[in-house]
Amino acid sequence: MRLAGKQNYTAADLFRLSGPIFIELLLQMLVGNVDQFMVSRISQSSVAAIGNGNQLMNIVIILLSVIAGATTVVLSQAIGCGDLDRVGQVVTVSTLIITAGGVLASGVLVFGGRALFGFLSVPQDVLGEALSYTMIVGSFVLVQGLHMNFAAILRSYGLVREVMVISAIMNLCNIAGNAVLINGLLGLPRLGVVGAAISTNLSKCVGLALVWMTARRRLQIRLRPDQLRPFPSGVLRRLLQIALPSAGQELSYNLSQVTILRMVNLFGTAVIATKVYCSMLANVAYLYSQAISQATQIVLGYLVGAGNHRSVPRQVWVTCGISTAVSISVTAILCCFSDPIFGLFTSDPAVLELGRQILLIELVLELGRSINIVMVRCLVALGDVNFAVGLGTVSMWVVSVFGSWFFGVYLGLGLVGIWWAMALDECLRAVLYLIRFGCGSWRRRMEAVRG
């Protein structure tokens, strides 16, 4: 898929680029959610254990993913202006950063998991399984980080279908491993949550091997120590200028979600399970927004590298329109079929009723989130990083976290009140991001980034 070097990018180009990314993200999401679905046949406490474990894992994975995201931005800009030397330096430096971060994160999860779950006030009937799951999966963070890094490199070159196929293979390996290890097939012991963790790690190893071999075969770039002599401090600085603020926002967001989860844990196992299921469905609702925002970020990188200002506004507005339409449509479908969908996981009438209420609120929440996902990536690609992440950080704590406590705990509205607070946060940020982009200050920053 040859996209670099074009002067104008159509909606068809976006769909061709975002379609495989969407399928890839869907399959990646299933790797985690399949674990929860398959252990739901064992017990609700097992679901809650994986939900709490994934909350911590998400913090680490997203911190590593911002490095991969920064790689996509800087690499697509280098490709757009045809700077091959810079391309090799970006690949080598980003891999070095991911490796260091992955080792550090594994240490925190393996040796600090108990303290972190203590902060979350995880119920005792959930703690043991949550700790086992997190220690096993956390020990393979480096594998996941390297996979994300090489996948970002392939996407920057438009090799999105290849990454999609690799994700499909990973997902199939995870499902097969879960079936055997969770349930104890083929004469193996029934491992439950531990089996889900082992299967997840095995599938990640398969994915890393495949994405590395694809990069070696399809691309001319190589990881070479001589690319670090003299050390490309300009490349490192540019990656960190994008990654550190983005990591700060993502860390802040996930810490805010951890804080909210601590509130949810006060309401008991049934409410925790409902929150897990609703979060899984919400991931489906905004998944295409993530895909098309990643596609647009790559395209904007090409435009920045080529110095093409004129095509940027149309690109951003078209993406926002498509993102919002898809997210709202998917959420509406989930609302209409909430009972049979929740029935796949549980027959608890309390969970079914609460789930219906949450999905109705999700319609409002996704209206804001579909815009936020797109605008943050676009503003970052255009160099307006500090505003994008600064607004998000302030709003998520002032509106989302404080609002969750006020509506959910203080007023006694429970999970419904928490979801309304999160919806208010997303919609407020959406309005402010749109105003910021409409003011056009990104034009000056785009020139500074290119220079």
C-alpha cells in the first residue's frame, strides 16, 4: 500500500489504511477479553481477577505503546521527506527505549503486584488469582512492547494487512491455548486464570517472532549499533517530545481509571463484573475510532514531512465525522441487544439490569470519546502535544474522578453515577479540542516540527 508522497488523501485511502488496523486492534483486544470470556464459565471472581489484573497491565502496555506511537509519527515524517538515514535511526532508538522500558515494567509488576492490588482494595476472594495472573503476564511485558514497536514500524510503511494477519494468528493461538490450559484438555491440569495467563504469553511470543520476520523480509531497514555512533540525540529528543507528554496523559488516564476501579470495588463482585463487561463492550464501540485515528496520524505524518498544510483540515474533519458515526452506530446496536450480549457472560439478573443502564449512558460517552481519540492523535502529529495532553490530564481528574466520587459514592448512584461522570469528561474535552483545532494554531507548530 503506497501512500507516502501523495498530495491529497481521500476517504477511500483512509478506509484502506484503517480497515486492517481496525481488524488488528479488534484481534488484539480479543486476546485479553477472550481470557475473561472463557474464565467466566468458571466463576465471577475469576472474571474480576483478570479485570483487576488487566487494569494494571493496561497502564504498562499503554506506556510502552506511546513509544510505538511516537515512532509512527516520527518515522512517517522521515518517510514523507525521504530521509532514509533518519528512518534507520528512529527504528534503532525506539527499539532501545522499548527494551529498557519493558524490563523496568516487568520488575514493577512481578515484585510490586501485591502492593498495587492492596491500593486497589481488591477483595480477598479475588486477590490470589489476580496476583497470579498479573505476575505471569507481567513477566512478558518486554515481548509485548517489542511486538508493538515492530508493528508500528510496519504500519508506518503502510504494511497494515501484514500486521493484521499476525494479530489473527496471535488470537487463534491464544484461543487454542486457553481452551487447553484453562479447562485442562489433552490430559493437562485445569489451570483456570493461570492457564489464561500462560496462553496469553505464548501468543505474544508467536506475534513477536512473526512481526520481526516480516520486518526483516519486507523492509530495507536494519537494527545496527553503528546507527547509535554518534548517538542520534535529535531523534531521541523528538521521540521523547511526543512520548513523554503522551505517556504522562496515558499514565494519568489509567491511574484515574484505577482510582475509579477502587470505587467500583466498594460495591461488590457483581458490580465489578458488570464494569468489566461494560468496559469490554465500550472497547468494541470506540475501536474503529482508534483505527482511523492511527491511519490519519500516519497520513498527517506524511503531510508534515512533505510540508503540505492545505490538505490537513479536510483530513481531520473527515476523520472526526467518520469516527463519530461509527462509534455511535455500534453503541446503539449494543444497546438494542444488551440482554443477549450480557447473557453470553452471565445469567445474573442484577448484572443484566445494570448493564442495560450503563450502555444507554455509553451513547453519550462515545459521542465525546470518538472525537477525543481522533483529535488527540491529530494534534500530536501536528506538534500540538502539550495542549492535547494537558487538557486531557486536567479534565480526567477534575471531571471524571471527582465526578465519579461525587455521583457514584457521595450521592449513592453507584456505577451509573460513575459512568455519567466519565461521559461528562469525554464530552467536555471533545468540545475544547474542536475549538483548539479550529483556531488554527497547529499551522505554526507544524512548521516547527518539520524544521
